[in-house]
Amino acid sequence: MSIDRRHLLKSIAGAGLFSLTAPLLPAEEQVARATRGMPAPRIQDISVIETEPAGVRLTVVKITTDQDGLYGYGCATFTQRADLVKPAVEKYLKPFLLNKTTDRVEDIWQSCYDSSYWKNGPVLNNALSGIDQALWDIKGRQAGMPVYQLVGGKCREAVDAYAHASGNEFQEVVENAKQYLAQGFRNVRVQVGIPGMAGYGSSHSGAVPLKALHDKPLFEPAYDMRRSLKLLEISRKELGEEVGLLHDMHERLTPNEAVLFCKEAEQYKMFFLEDPLSPEDLGYFQQIRQNCATPIAMGELFNSPHEWQPLIEGRLIDYIRVHVSQAGGFSPARKIAILAEQYGVKTAWHGPGDVSPVGHMANVTLDIACYNFGIQEYSPFNERTQAIFHGCPEMKDGYLWVNEKPGWGIEIDEKEAAKSPFTPGQNNLNGGWGEIRLRDGTVIKQ
């Protein structure tokens, strides 16, 4: 005989059993409230925090919403033209964005990107990065999750990193590298100074070997090539085969010299060679690939997809090394990583000292969440920086650990930040790079 469901429920209720579900009602109501959908936050204000805690000018965008206590931070640091980012945010992006909802991160990025008509400039890209990263921070704070959870969760427990070992002479570089290895690092970038010249990554106060026709810093590629290759030979011999060895060429050689350098360096079985060519010479990567198997990392000077796409699609590099804020922020960087994964290219985001801790956390978030992560450049945070930025990524045994708090997990003490304002006319060039010349006076890329 079939049982009528309504009569059955009445019978259960009559027997007092239905009262067992009573404690569940508050929980059900709580879930209903949580999933009912609150009004999307709206952008109430956009401000720019400028601070120089370690001799490097850092720029962070703060977006404040109309919901009490809900805000977000994004890195917009462009040290070499630092004074231009704030007006780009306040005079152009802020009026465009006020009162828009914060939930449409992609739509906001695309509309801001298109609003300038001319695109992919470093000033606007950094300004846009500040907006983009702040919106991701807000979304994470709303969800009560770190940003990496919003894009799929962890692919690994922590982020393998490399440190910078430099020195005037070969043995000084080796000793500095050994100190990092003792701290738990497995990967080191090595750079050595050139006597009397402006080598990249390390200086040297020795006598100038050449007579120059000018009084500016001097550089000659042939001297740099010989000295750098010798450094790689010594480093590999003294540090052992298991150490991940890296070196930054910093685009200072001619294309033909760069091809030769990469070919000669192949014997040292490096982790990678960084920036062998400038963005203007991308066609020569094909020659490097045809001549050797030295792993190549490229991209810290890139602003535009038209620069990195051909290298990734052509499998001409092994690591994409874009500076996240120069590309426009977390959103486009994540797309770069996804594109690179399809072609077997790994990530190695630019992580120098002139990236704010918010930007470093965006790097580490990408590292922890992207399957094709390769390695992360590490720059330590000094005490002054940590007094301003609370929640910096932590370094333990050569690994960077992501913050587990909502959003980026970073809070900024704006009063402390104000105690370290921008230094006017920093280095007499307002933060810009100086000039380096060949012995005949020709200025070089650096």
C-alpha cells in the first residue's frame, strides 16, 4: 500500500520527531542570507599612496568603496617616471571610475584600457595595474579568501625563488652565493663588476682599462662578455652542479654578440639567461634557438602583447619575465601565464626592489596558482618597508610563502607611509636611469 508523503510528515511531526530539524533552521537562514546577494560595492574614492621607504619610490592605488571598511590596494610603481602615475590615476582614471561597481573587474580593465585610445604605454599601464590589483583585493576581502583562491587555488605549497649574488671580483660573487645557499636558496643569479666600467648588477672601482672620449660611465660589450663567461665558469665549478645558476645580460650586447654569448654559456647548464636582447631585437631570438639550448628568460621591459606573444607562440623563450604592473596588472598577467602554458613556457615574473609589497604579493599569487610557474625573483623587504606594508610575502628556506589572509593580505599604514615621502629630484634625474656610453661616446641600451 502506497504511503501519502503529507500524511507521513504529519505522523512524524505528531510523534515529535520533526522537532529534531528545528536546530537546523537558523543555519539554513544564515546560508540563505549569505547567498541572497548583497548590492555590489561601488567605487566611492580612488587615492594614490606615494612612499619611499628604502630609497626606491613606490606607488600604490587605494580604492575605497561605499561599503564601510571595504577597500583594496594595487601596485602602480613605475620608479623611473614615478611622478606621472599619480596624475594618470587621479585626473583620468578616477573620474572615469567613480560610482562604478567593483565586481566587473574585467570590464573595468578593458574600458580603462580603451579610454586612452593609444594603448600599452608604461605610465597608463601602471596606473591601470593599480586599479586592477585593488579590485582583486576588494573581491578577495568580500569573499573572505586570498586572491589565489579566486583563480583556482594552489598548484604548489610555496614558491621557489632565486637571490642576487654580486661582487667586484669573482670570488666575492661566489662567497655571496654560498651565503644564500646556506640560507636555503637553491638558485642564485650571479653578476660581477668590470674594472673601470659600469657593469650591470655590480660595480667595480678598478682602473679604467680604456681611454674614453667622454666623461660618462663607460661600457664595452667585449669586456663584459669575457668577464661574465668567466664568472659562469667559476661559479659552476665552485658552487656545484645542483645549483640553479642565473645571469642577467640586461640587453647590453649587440644581437650577434648575444647569440654568441648564449651559445658559449650553454656548457654551464644554467637555469636561465635573462634578457639577452632588447625588445627592439626580438627577431634574433630565432638565431639563439637555432644555435643552442641555453634556457632563455625575457620580458621585464615588455608593455605590449605584441612583444611577448610572438616569443611565446614561437617557443623562442623558456621563461616569460614580464613586470606585472608594466603589463597592466594581475588580470593581463594571468592571461599571459595561461597563454604561455599552452606553449610550454614557464613564468618568472620580474621581482626587483622597485615593486611594492602589494606587487610582490600579486607575483606570488600568480606563482602559487599557475601550473606553469618556473621561478620567482626575490628582493628582501627592509624593516622600514615592513613598518609601512604589513603582511609582506614571507621568505623561508629559499621559498616565498603567500599570505593566507583575504585579498592580498596586506594592510598599509598610511601614516607611516607619509613619513617616507618621495625625494624630489631623486639622483638628480627624478628616478630615471642615467646614460652609459661606449668608449667613442655612443649611448647604449641598458
